[in-house]
Amino acid sequence: MATRRWRLAHGRHLDLGGKAVVVGILNVTPDSFSDGGLFDAPEKALVQARRMVVEGAQVIDVGGESTRPGAAPISAAEEQDRILPVIDALADFGEMLISVDTYRAETARLAVAAGAHIVNDVWGLQREPDIARIAANIGAGLVIMHTGRGREKLPDVIADQLAFLTTSLEIARCHGVADDQIVLDPGFGFAKETAEENLDLMARFSELHALGFPLMAGTSRKRFIGTVTGRDAADRGAGTAATSVILRLQGAHLFRVHDVAFNVDALALADAMLARQTDQTGR
């Protein structure tokens, strides 16, 4: 897998391709679907972030508003009150890379000013397009995620991905975002109505390389894993790791997960196998 450099804020970068990159999920919310309330106090969030880094996470993704189906919306001020003290503390902690999970342009601006390197937009720039201008102006890495929420989707899972993400990429370019700032995320679980739709997306994941950007997979503890395994959300770490391996073998670069150690070990084996294949075939 060819190495590509992902340009991030504050003069940082991340090389993608050679080895899988694990992104640890840090929800500082009372109501996220599997870990709500566990890390909503800043001191608890910092302990969890340190634990994930020790376990092998290279990026910590901080979110202040639950994106589970049916979650109550919060104000921008409340979101910022939750995440900014945590991001500020993480920035003081060490060399870890910090991502902010937000669709609000002003929250993104303040988070990067506090020390975040990456903006992760679950609405793919199509809720607040000005978030693209913010990312361009401050040179932040930008994760553009697909969602089916609030619109009628195309019947073919990949056709809908390509149509939505092409529109998002046009927004990014119109606002001056450079290609080397962009990672795409197909948005597992975000208005993918059935387990079968998510499994179809996973089976056809490699078709997303047609867009020409690095890809992030966010399957962690999602409902479709529970449908297949029969496990409750908190017990889906092994199932998540299995999806991570499947998607790594199809070329995913980054993996946004709750259970870091499970996924680091699973992805190390996937990377070892990919390396052996390269040694044997020369490709």
C-alpha cells in the first residue's frame, strides 16, 4: 500500500499506508450510545486518552455531541464547553495527535486553536460548509464522512457514497482545502438502515478507492456488529476488530475505535500479512 502524507494543523503530519493507524474515540458526552457518561468529566477524559495512547492509538478523536440515532441536539456553546478544556489539556499532555468530532465551523476553529490537528465532520461539509474554509485557512487535516441522514439515498450503496462524497469534495475544493488535507470516511451506521447495508458497504469497500483519497473506517461497536454477533454495544470489541481486519485488507488506512488494544493487535496481524504478500509478489 503506497504511503501518503496527510497534512495536519500546527505543522504536523501523518504518513498513511505503510501501517494501519488507530484513532481512539473519546466521547465527552453523557449520552453516546456505548460509552455515554464514562468520560464526560475532563479528568476522566484525560485518563482514558492516556490509556488509549499507551495501547497504541496515534490519534485521539474528541467528540462533545452524541451522533447516535435519536440523540438530542445541543448548542454550540455546550459542545464547546465540553470539548475545549479536554483538547487544551491533551495538547499540553504530549505529542499525541488530536482530532475534533464536530460539524460546526466555529467549534472546529476554536478546537484547532486549542491544539487539535484534525477536524472530523460527520456531515461531510454539507451541514455547515464553512467548516471547509476553516480547515483550509488553518491547514487542518479534514475527515469528510458520508451520511444518509436527512435525504433520500440512491439504492446502490456505492453509488450513493460516490455521489455524496463527490459533492463534499467539491465543497472542500471550492473553499481552498488541499487534497493532501483530506481523508474520507464512508460512515458505517450513519443512516445505513440495515445490517445488510453495512455489510454490503464493507464487502465493496475497495470500490471507494476510485475517489483517490485515504480512507477511514468507523465500525466500532456499531449496531450491525451486534446484529451479527448478538453482543451488546460494550461487548463488540472483538467483532469490531474483525471488521477492522477485513477493511484493512481492502485498503483502509485509519480505524476509529473504542477498544484500542483489540484493534491494534488485530491490525498488526493484518499488516504483517500484507507485508508478506508484498515480499512474495514484489507489489
